[in-house]
Amino acid sequence: MDELIRSRLHDALDVEPPPPYLRSRIINSLPAAERPVRWRVPSFQWARPWVAALLALAVVGGLVYVGRAIGPQLVHKAPQRPITPAILISPTGVAIAPDGSVYFSDVLSAYVFHQLPDGSIATVAGTRPDASISEGDKGMGGPATSANLFGPIGLAFDRSGNLYIADTYAQRIRRIDRNGVITTIAGTGIADPALGGYAGDGGPAKSALFSFPFGIAFDGQGALYISDGDNGQIPGFLAFDPAGSLYAESGDTYLAPTGRGCEIVRRTVGGVWSPVAGTGACGFSGDGGPATSAEISSGGGIAFDSAGNLYLADTYNHRIRRVDRNGVITTVAGSGTEGFAGDGGPSSKAELQFPRGLAMARGDLLYVAEDADASGTPTAPGRIRLLHIASGTISTVIDSQTPIHTSG
């Protein structure tokens, strides 16, 4: 098992067991000498073989654990049922199409969906959650609904309405054109440990190596930026642990690190990096004061309203926070209690579960992807909620009960 993957989980000290039907599958897939005798992990050396295997199964099968070096929760847990095609499990990325429709990625079910006018959702890309990573670019050049994905997270639209996908665990960037045809535009699918998973600058994008690309965003000139997670790189620029969300606005690039950073940083057109929110120490503090003196816990998605205020998904604080144009930070959604409650009422009193992706639609309507699977409750599916900025209310627009069409 590749050491780069193992290193992502080097400080996993206390991991809950997976559901029984998955536990036996995972254990039996390991050599006898590497099978764990208990699930509480006293050290990395003891845990490494099976922790690495858990991540490998997630990448290969799309069914089990997805390693996430994000704060205290380092692994996702699959539902206590076999995963069937086109099921909503773990929504992570959100994007608004030029026509105003909502698109979102599901990292565990390995699909990208969009919402139809009647409120139901349809698959945009992906065909089966148990696809093997060894199948690589299978389906590329054809309909996106017949192609395999392997852990999509970041989403972005270009000016022409083409959809770009950070297929994170495939180490590739995909594009779906307006005719629904999917292609790979960057990445070989290999995160080479010997090269740190980072190579190819100055050459063809399809020959570049990525190491878990998470966030993607277009700047005002139409250039695509990619946050290359484990490499600590935005291609072409040195960044601060950019395993996270990326947002480009008015020529500036905003980055929300999801790993060691716990801060939002900005790179100006002139190439100057500066802090926007967070101190680098993970926690919760600072509401009503300067955002750069406040603590956040694993910044997730980033979005801007029509007035230029920045919104960030404070994932492990179960909150959405706003940084106004004067640099003052406040909480606009989430009481800090993990859960699901408060629909139809004040967003500040609502319970959220691990908000990750954010996207602002016209009329200052903020869509929030809640990756509730990260809660450690295997049967808890994620959801998409809508925060009405003007009224300060919140509602659920997509959840596990939303009808899903396998194409459309």
C-alpha cells in the first residue's frame, strides 16, 4: 500500500469500528498477520496496515472509508447497508450553474447530481459507486452519466457553462461539456509517492501528477485554479496547506485549508498572500471581532454575497460564519450543536452537521452541503440546506428522501 496514503492517517489514534458487514470484508481482505485484534488504535505503527486498507477500499470500491486529514475526524463511515447506485450519502461540493440550477457532488456515492425544477435530483456524472480505481478513465469521451468517478469533491463552472469536477480520489480533473460529454483535462490518476504526488508544471495538464485535488475555481479571466491537497500547492503558487476549498473573486483567490491550517487566506492579483479569517489554531472564538483574531475549525466552503461579504463553512464547529467587508466575523447559521433541527426558523438557532460545500445563488441564497456522514453515525445521510441571507432563515431542499433520477 502506498506510503503517501498511509501518511495521511499517521495520527489516527481512536477510530470507531465500521458496520459489521463492512468490518468482516475489510478484515478478511488483509493478510492474516495484519488483521487487527481490536479497533482502538494505540499507535500508528500498529494501525498502519489496516488504516491504509480502509482508505484503499474507499478509493477502490467507493463503499467504505474515505480518509480525510481534516481536523479530529479522519475517516468517513459508510451506511449500514449495501450502497446502491445513485444514493445520497455524503454531499460535499456545491456549485450554481449559469442558469441558476444547483449542482452538488457526493464523495462517497461517487456521483454528481443536479436539482430539477420539480425539486427532484438527477445524476449528472457517475455510474456506479463500486467502480474500481484501476478502471481509470473508463467512460471518458462519452456521456458523463455512463462514466465512473472515484470521489468527486470540488465543482466549478466556466463562462461557457461547462462543469469542472475535482475527482479527488482519482487524482484527476474532469470536464463535462454542455452536451453532457465528460473528459479528463488534467491528471494521470497517479499520486506518485517518490515525487510527492507533485510533478508536471510547465507541461501538458494531462501529464501532471496531483495528490488529492480538493478545490477548484475560476478567476475573473477564466483561468482554472486547483488546490492540490497533500502537495500543499495551488499549481504555480506556493500556498498554506491548501487541502481545501478555493474561491476566486475579482482577481483575488481565496483558499480555505481543511487540514493543519484552520484559516482562510487570500492571494491578490499581485501575488501577495494575506490572512482573511482564523489564526491557524483550530477552535471557536472571536464572533463580533476581527476575523483574523478568531478561531475556526477546518474551513470548508467559501462563498460571497452580492455585497461582498465572505461566508465560510466552519465545518467542525457546525456553523456558517460571515466575514463582512470590515473584517468582522459573526455566526449566521448554526448553534454549534451537531444535529439536524431548526428548519423554517432562525438560522442562528439551527443545528447543522459538518457543513462543507457552499454556493451563493442569485438573490443571496446560500446553498450548504452538510456532510453528515462525517458524524460517525453510519446511517446518517447528508443533505443540502438553503440559507436565506436576507431573512436569516434556513430550510432543507435536498435530503435522502428526495427522488433521484438516474439520468436527465
